[in-house]
Amino acid sequence: MNRRGFLAAGAAAIANPVLAQDQQAAFDGFIAAAEIKAQSAGVPPAVIVQARQGLAYNPSLVRPAGADPESRRVGRYVQSLLTGDGARAKAKRAANPGMAEIEVRFGVPASVLTAFWGRESSYGADFGRLDVFSTLATMGVQGRGTTDWAGEYVSALKIVQRGDRARDQLKGSAAGALGHTQLMPSSFLTYGDDFDGDGKIDVWSASPLDALASAARHIQDAPTAGPPLPPEGNLWSRGHGWIVPATLPSGFDLNQIEVEETAMTPKAWAAIGVKADEPWGDLDRETEAKLALPAGVTGPALMLLPNYDVFERYNPSRTYALGVGLLARLIDGRPSVAWPDETPISLAERQAAQQSLQAVGYYAGPIDGDLGSGSRRAIRKWQRDHGLAADGYLTSQMVKALNPA
């Protein structure tokens, strides 16, 4: 089963002894293959054997992407994040003045790093309690996403080998990520930064600075063993923005653009009536942006600048990316974005919509209830062909139209 497997699979594995045996066999096979890879990478046998202690397949991790909180309505997720975390986020930034130096060194705003930190580990309150080796092996059995899970397992072994973290202390999230900013083991090895200069990369320390500097390197794709970061930055462009709220003119024709895909300069957007709600930064006046309508044409309009892509690279969920990006704006003192009261769409309804869109040739992705870019593109095609505003937003009326009783 791949990353998009059904939520019931975990319970089925327990209830069905044959299925459970098959999964255990696959788990054992993954471990054996990963250990061969580790041996080739120079990991000592003693470390490999040490990692086997406490290894166990975790069926609770088997669920579809659409069951994750980040796959639900964007507005409720964003609003709960902004209203519940805004004041705390500002306080955490103020309490860690060393973040200013990280921003100077790597070009990633302290507000952005703070927002990631809060969302990933609740500012260090929750690093995750799952055994990392068991998690990585379970994910490897499931084949979740495009991650090289065997490579991550080997990277975790190297973390133990180097003495960065003892095997029994290597705990993490449901994806096997580590520390304040939830870096995957391979990212820890590639981007881990000893910011405080104490001779150790400690992303679990009471001080978050090593973790935040490591995250900044990761965001910029600036390996510690690589060339110096250019002054303008790499993946994150220094001094540029990431999200700018905008207003659509009355009766705006979405057919003249493709939501989330058409990229134009602020001047070009203004020429067709789409105007920013705040002044563009000096460096962004000639930068192309894309229009997002995460709550549909009646909800907020957001102009997404190239720096926004960093949020989705850190976590491919648009809901997560918008939540963290808007929280970072709030930390910087920008106003919140108003959202309409959205009608929830259940996981089963989202899956049914994907199935219907797939049946009529609009959609070719997994039936997982996760309305990612492929699903939203399919929804826009269906909307356009049915004379609706092509905003890519799945409504309850659309669910009924796609699946008539």
C-alpha cells in the first residue's frame, strides 16, 4: 500500500492475522535491505544491531493523506492557528534575540522561522514521542510519498554513529522528523548547523538556535558542507515577501486566468483589476505572483510570491503552507486575513469527488481525500465546463452534483 492507503488498513492489519503477517514480513524485509545499505555506507555493525532494539511495525501510521488535519478546510485551520498562536508566536520571537543573527546570516525572516518552529513542535514542547527507526521502517513498508525511507533509516543510523543522539533518545514525529523544527534525518545530516559554536549540533536543546539555523539552511538549500550562500539567498529570496492579500473586482472573470498557475507582475494584475490590499515591497514590484482563492471566489484572495513555495517545500500541504505563511505575517505585525464560515467536507465526500472526477477524465491522482494541486486543477476544469467560477474550491453543492443519489 502506498502513502495514500486507506485509514482502515491499520485496524485491518490487527484484525486479519494473514495481513498482519504479510506486513510484518514486509517490515522485516525493509529492515534487512536498509541494513545492507547502511553497511555499504560504512555504518558499524554495532550501531546497526543497536537500532534493532525496540523495532516494531506501527499500524497506527497507516492512513490516507486526506485524514490529516492539514487536509481539512483551510480557513478553520488557519484561523485556529492565527487566533490561538499569534500572541505566543510573537513572544517566542521576542524571547530569542539570537534569531536576528540567523536572519542576517541566512536571509530567512525570523518571523518565518518562528512560525515554522511553532507549527512543527509547539516551540519545543513536543518533539514527537515515536521511535524514529520503527517509524521510518513502517513508512518504508507503506511506500509513503517519494521519500527514500531506506535512506532516511541509514541517516538515522549515522546520527547515532556520530554521537549526535543516543539510539534510545531518537524519538520523533509520525514521519520520523526530529527536534524543534522537525528535520528529517537526512536533512539533519545535510543542513545541521552548530549555530552556538559549542561543537555539537543539538536540535533538541532548550535553546532552539541550532535547530532554527539548521531550518534556515534547509529552507535555503545551503548544506553545511556546500559553498557559501549567495547574498541574495537561494530558494528564499532575501528581502522579498511571500503572501500579499488582494481584492478582486466585482464580477471578475476567472476564465481570463488560471487560479494558482497564472503568474504576473503586480502591475499586470492591477491592469485586470486585481489589486493588493497593502503596498508591495520595493523588491516585489517586478516579481511575478500567483492568485490563490483557498476559500473560493467569495473568500480571501491571496497573491503568492515565489518565496511562498518554500512553505510548501517544507510541508507539501497547501493548508499547512498558508497557515504558517499567514502566521509569519502576523508575527511581523501584518493584519490577519478574514475568512468566511466554511462548510466542512468529510473525508468520504472528498474521496467520492475524486472518484467522480477521475471517472470522467478530469483527475488521474490517488483517491485519498487530499485536495492537492492535482485535485484542485481537476475541480477547476469541471467548474469551467459547467459554467461555474473556476476557483478550484470544492463545495457541498459540487459534491452532490458529482455524486447524485
